[in-house]
Amino acid sequence: MTLPLRGRWNALLQSRFFLDATAATGAENGAARTWRPRPRTFSTPADGDAMLRSVIAGTGSYLPEKVLTNDDLAAIVDTSDEWIRTRTGIRQRHVAAEGENTSDLATQAAEAALQAAGLKAGDVDAVLVATTTPDYTFPATACIVQANLGVPAGAMAFDLQAVCSGFIYGLTVADSLIRAGQVRNVLLIGAETLTRLLDWADRSTCVLFGDGAGAVVLRGEEGQGSNADRGVLHAVARADGRYRELLHTDGGPSATGTVGKLRMQGREVFRHAVARIAEAMEEVMEQAGVSAQDIDLFVPHQANVRILDATARKLGIAPEKVMLTIAEHGNTSAASIPLALDAAVRQGRAGRGDLLLLEAMGGGFTWGAALLRL
Ligand code: UT7
């Protein structure tokens, strides 16, 4: 497929991006490398300079039928509805039925997103599934979803693993693919059966997570290179592997030959979360030249209502502009942002032309933020 701006962007990418990338590797004489954001001239052309934008053409979501309340959990582990509500904001979470896999949740969410976009499976060029709980080690869950939906053979399909930041990572990758002219219509799905990684005897983690899936259809459309454009205006994805032990699974195919269980030092993760999230959000707003007052709706990863309150306060975002689904969904990892986004669209809290700010932070550590106009 050849898109109108492809040749022009390829030339720009080759001349600028690769020069920047070479300069940024600079570990000279074995000195420790300190990464700093590079100027992103290639993604911010001057106003009026036409460019491809990745526009959200439709959203969809799916939650498994079974609901587990805080009281249900208090019957199996030493906890209480009061502790869970006041420390996290969670009241209940959904749990996938036996035999219901991540690909099943992802397929349902994707079908709803395609319908909302007015597109058919045959229009999709790429399927990206952000997940930490794939059906199998391989094939990719995205390939199973491709077959389930009837997305044509030859389309791109792969999984992306950045834990709770998976949807933000997926958005940066999908946006890059679209702007490079590689694909036109991308189905980006965040889907998890995270309850399958939980140690139900560990009260510090088993009360936090839930299952679900959310999806968006991203479509390449020509914009004017200004903040008034619809689509992804800026997205950043970051990681710092030095903190990997603070949130991890104690098993994996190569290390143990098992799946493992989720382990977290919650207080430490919490401490890092507010700082990292705020940093990424400030970065995307600064890159796009907008302030917190310009944001119509803040659609964050739903990890803890106290993290979201603190982040919104730090950035000066009014409480009524924060989309909260944590009470009903719990923390659904990579699915939480697209689930919240779909809820916002279907409840009429976000509509065409609105400026949205997304953020996430998770295991790795990974974190990131995205600014987009619906
Ligand atoms: O999505 C990926 C990113 N994840 C996050 O951002 C999660 C970040 N962390 C958090 O959200 C919070 O740290 C938690 C919700 C996980 C924990 O809240 P906290 O206020 O940091 O509690 P804590 O870990 O400091 O524990 C406080 C107390 C402890 O008891 P003692 O030592 O003070 O007697 C825990 O044993 O609460 C106890 N506790 C519980 N009590 C009742 C821990 N879990 C529970 C529980 N029920 N489920």
C-alpha cells in the first residue's frame, strides 16, 4: 500500500532520525550511558505542514461475565471491603470463565471497535495485542485474534509485552507504523486474563487485578501538523529495567519453564509511579505545546485511585476531567486504558474533537503517556 506522504517521510526519517539515533548511543570508553529525550523534529513539523495522523476511528471493549466483589475476596483471604476501597478505590473486578482466554476477550473487544469504526475485518492491515497474559507462549495472541476475526492472510499480527504500559507502547508502535506508511488501518487491542497470574493467598496483590479487553481502530488520515488535527499528537514510551524486581512474575518459559505468579512491592511501585507518570505527561504536553487546562479528559491506567488523584493534583487537572473505571474493573493491566476510553466514548464523556491525555506505568519498569485528539 502506498500512502501519499510515504516517500517524503521516509526521506525525512533517514536524514534526521538516524543521525539522532547514532548520536544517542554515545557510551564512550565504557562510561555509563545516560539517556535523554532527543529532539523530535521528525514528528513535529511546523503548523500547516501536512502529515499522516493515526486517528481513532472506533473503540470497543469486553468484560467477562463473572464479577468478584471485595466481600467475595474477604471470604478467601485476610482482607476487607473497607481496606480495598480506601487503599485502592476498587469495589469489584471481572474474572474470565474457565476456558475463556485472552484471545476470546480480545476478539470481542475488537469486533465492537470495528463496528464502531464502520470497518470490516478485511480492512485491517495490522493486529497488535498488548498483553502479559497471552493464550500461549506462542503463537502470538494477535495471530489467534486475526484468525478469529477473519483478518486477511498477509496482514501483520504480533503481541507486545510492556505489562500495564502495553497500550501506550502499542499506541507509539502503531502510530509509527501508520506514519511510516507501512499500514493504514491498525487494530490495537489491550487484553488480559491477569487473574491467572495471581497468587490467591497473597492479599497484597490478589485484591488488585481483574480481566478484560479494550480495543481501538487506528486509521491513517492526513492532518495539517497542528494541535487541531485529529489523531495521536504525541506519544512517549519509556523503561528502566533496573527496577524489574519490584513488579515481576517469579516464573517464565526460559527462566523456570513455568508461567509464575505476580509479585509486587506495592509501596515502592507507588512511590515511583506518581513521579514517572507526571514526567511523561508533562513531556507530551510540552512537545505538543498544550497545558493541563487544554485537556478535555484524562484517561489513565487504572492502578490505584490514590495515584490518579495525586497525579491529577500535581498537574493541575480538575477531578471531573479524570475518567475512573477502577471501582468496577480493578487493575486490568494493558486493557485498562482502552476499557476506560471505550467507557468514556459510550457514556458521552469523550467525543469527536476532544483532547485526551493517556498515561500508564507498570512492570519493567515501563511507563509512558500519549496526547491525542478524538
Ligand atoms: O499497575 C501497575 C502499577 N501498580 C501500581 O501502581 C500499584 C502501586 N501500589 C499500590 O497501589 C499500593 O501500594 C497498594 C494498594 C498495593 C498497597 O497499598 P499501601 O497503602 O501501599 O499498603 P502497604 O503495602 O504499605 O501495606 C499497608 C498495610 C500492611 O500492614 P502493616 O504492615 O502496616 O501491618 C499490609 O500488610 O496493609 C496491609 N495489607 C492489607 N490489609 C488488608 C496489604 N494488603 C492488604 C489487604 N487487606 N488486601
